[in-house]
Amino acid sequence: MKTLLKLLGFDQAKHKVKTELMAGLTTFLTMSYILAVNPLILGDAGMDKGGVFSATVIAAAIATLVMAFYARLPYALASGMGLNAFFAYTLVVVMGFTWQQALAAVFVEGVVFILLTVFRVREAIVNAIPQNMRYAISVGIGLFIAFIGLRNGGIIIQSDATVTTLAPWTTTSVLAIAGVILGCVLMALKVRGALFYTIIAMTLIGIPLGVTQIPEGFSILSLPASIEPVALHLDFSRFLSLDIEYYIIVFTLVFMDLFDTLGTLIGTSTSAGMVDENGRIQRVNQALLSDAVGTALGALVGTSTVTTFVESTTGIAAGGRTGLTSFTVAMLFLVALFFSPFFLMIPAAATTSALVLVGVLMISTITKIDLSDITEAFPCFVTMLMMPFTASIAEGIVLGMLSYVLVKLLSGRHRDVSVAMYILAVFFVLKYIAPLL
């Protein structure tokens, strides 16, 4: 046991096993919705839903284990939301690629990521981001995941007049609000595992209220579906034919995954104090390689881009600091192969509390931003604003960094911008121009 804990970066003098295990449970329960959502989305692309479910579990478990033992950090990985929608509805439904060709694009993206990580290009990008922007990324992610929680809990809904608005009171939204209040009170009372206990409590309370749905013929145990219908069905024909449109797709996938992952790592590490004296993320290269390996592996077993989940912030907020947290998540994913009906029963409203309260914790870094300098404050504001408004961590980072370079350059303070930032700005511009060509 001691050997295992050591391999996971666990120090008995600094960490507690119960805390790390509880953190892993909290992260898993908060992100377990991906097990229900991913098969539905990729199913719309013509993929076998049962096979996608098993592929999602396997890819998430293995990638998270790599994070646990190689990076020894408390982050969990799985098929990313937004990235899976891009895969199904943009690449397949709109652009007409087969899902086999789309999987090949994801695999190539993963290989590119591995190369960028091995040569430390991704790490250089992380270190090029100014300190104030890092604080802003943390705040932006906090607002974004709180927005996700409010939406999942039915507290806010879409509005034609104002984009979003307060939803009518329903049993679901009342349950979600009750969870936020309960979680807040438990955190105020310093109850360890407050977020986890709240999720379980709201799931149980939701049963008599009709929010937690127990399927007909419910059985806790079930045999895993085969991945044969989706695994190893990659079609590289468009890539080998030198199709420029296909290369643009790969570039877009690289961009989306890169900044989703960087945003999560920077935001959570900064808010949790998991950085060195220079504000740099601990073992960032190992974390990035775990993400890259997960993406390539995910494509092989039959799922869309695997990325570091922003919901990892819930486990970190619950005290997770080592690979034992991510190891716990990976084990729970494997258990989910056989207990999928139980885990899929947890309603979105039950996880609202975790997402909203972690959002509260993450916005605390706003006090560290230098708001007295408009050339620093404005790009930070853009970053924080655009993450929830565009529903994308990547877009928030890109628009924030572009505004940083432009404002500094046009105000005569070009020396404040590093060479790396100028290079990134060029790629950002190309990112927006490429689809128009």
C-alpha cells in the first residue's frame, strides 16, 4: 500500500487518504454525466451507443491512470464536451465526414499533441501566459462551470430576448438550489467531502420527487458492451489524399483541445495553490502528455477527443492534491462498466451544487489581478467574460490573449509582450481566418 501511495505522489505527512478518496468520488460523480451524454452525441454520428459507452469508460480510465502515476496530479480525463459535439454535428452531420474519418482526425491530433508535448512546445505556451492572465483564466473557468451548473439544474434557461433568463420554478430547479444551499452550509461548517455528500443527498431526495429517474427493470449490475463496433475503425483516406479541408479540421481539433486543457490546468492549479514560487504549474509537462496519450488512445478504442475535465476542480476543492485522487476516479470509471445503471441514475440537478460552489472558490483569484493598469485589466476582463458567454474555455483564452497583445502593442508597450505571445497571436488569427479560406 505504501509503495502504491508513493507512486501516486502521496505524502503521509502532508495528505490524508480519506480526503483524497473523497475528492476522487466527488470528481467522478460530478463528471459521470459524460457516460450518459457521450454515447448519445456520438450515436447521432452513426456510432454504436453501447460500444461508445464502453470506449468512453476505457479511454477515461486509462488516461486518468496515466495522469495518476505519471503526472501524480488530481486531474481526471474523459471525452470532452464541446469536442464531442464538434465531432458529431460539425464533422459528420454538417461537413459529411464519416465517423471513421473523424476518428482518424482525432488520432492524428493526439499524435501531434504527443510530439508538441515531448518537445515541450505546450509547456512553453503555458509559461508564456502572463501572471495576471492566469488569475483571469481561473476566474473565467469559475464563472463558466457555475454557468454549466445553473443550466444543468434548470435554474437558468435559453431566452430569445436576453439569451438566458431565470427559469420558472420547477421541482428540478428547487432541488438544485437546495443542493447549492446545503453544500454551502456544509462547507461553512468545514465538513470534509461536503460536495460529495451533497450530490448523494440530492440524488436520494430526487427519487420521491421524480427528478432522479429509476429505469424500469433497474438492475445495479450489467455486463459491459463490446467496443468492437467502434474500436480500430480509423479511416485515413482523407488525410493521405492531402485534403486541405481535413488538415484544417485537425488544426482546429488541436487548438480546441490545447486551450481547453491549458485553461483547466492553469485555472485549477492557480486557485488551489498548486504552483511553484514563480507561479508555474507543477509537473505540467507530465499532465499534458497524459492528455495527449488519452486523445490518441481514445480514437483507437472509439471515442472523441479525451481532455482534462474542468470538473476536476470539484475534487481539488474537496482537498485532492495527489495522484490518489485521479487513481480513485479511474477505478470508479472501471467500476462503472459493470454498475452503469447506478451511476447514470445521478441527475444533473444533483451535481449543480458542486459546480456552482467550486465556481465561488475559483473567483477568489480576482483579488490578485492588477486592475490599476488598463492594459492588464482589459484582457483579463475579456478572458473572464468570454468563457461563460461563448461556453468555451479555449475561446476565452484566445480572445483574452489576442486583446492583451493588441492593447500592449497599440499603446506603445510592446516590450511587455514576450516573443512567444506574439507567435501565439499569429496562430490565433490564423485560427479564425482558416475556416474562411
